[in-house]
Amino acid sequence: MTELRQSVLKTPAPKKLRNVKEVPFVELYGGRVQGVVRSGSDEDRVYVCFVEAGTGNHACNTNNNRPCSQNYFCKHRLGMLSEAMEHYGAERVARYLNAPGEYTSELSSSELFARFPNAQIFRGSAPNVFSRFLSYLRYVELQASLDPMPEMSWFIAG
């Protein structure tokens, strides 16, 4: 009898359930913490944010690729980082970003971001992150299955 072999990516359990109404999508991917954040003023608008590992370079744009009007401490970017830290743990996010200093579970998103004083703002970098989010949304329409879907590890069921 041949043995069935599967390749399954084990992902750590989330530290805490996230607020998916405010930040429907956040991931550690491609050397970035990136995600989609709901606008506080317009229900039809979302902001696409990322923070790059090593440099802290960052972007925040609307889904229509218009730049956020906020400054260095943009509330969308900090909200996305906060949700990533809630979901993955502050230490894991800080380590992933190669942030200087100690990695502790008490670290806040603004303290983490302040560790990159020379970070630059990128403009027009939203399409890649937003298209990843939209491609993941197609999984919502699939029939429920007990088979693992590693690419859905960020998605909260229930």
C-alpha cells in the first residue's frame, strides 16, 4: 500500500482574534507587514498599507491608489501594525521587520514604528497588496472543507 503524502504548512495559532471590521486583511509577506484598513470616514474606502522589513519604509494609499493625507504616524498604518501585533504577537512582528532593539510582547505599534527613524514614504505601492487581498476573498465563496488551505491562515473563520 502506498502512503499518501501531503505538504502542509503549519502556522502558529493567532495570539488573539483580530478586529476584522477595521482591518480585514493583514499578513507578513515578502519582507513586509502589509494589510488593508477600513477608512473611518467613508465606508466605501479602504487604505492599503505596508511597512518594509529592515528599513521601515512604508506606504499608505487608498484602494484607488491615492496617497493617504496623514504624516509619518499615519493612523491606518499604525492600526494595521497593531492588528498584526495582536494576531501574530508583537515579538514576531518586530523580529520579522528586523526592528532594532529588544523584542518584547509589551511593544506598541507606535514604539515599533519609531525604531525606524530614517524610514521613507513610498507613493503608489498599493496595487500589489490590494490584489492579494482580492484574490484571497475568492476563497470566501468556496464550499467549506476540512482540508487545509495554508494560504488562508490569516483568515478568521466563525
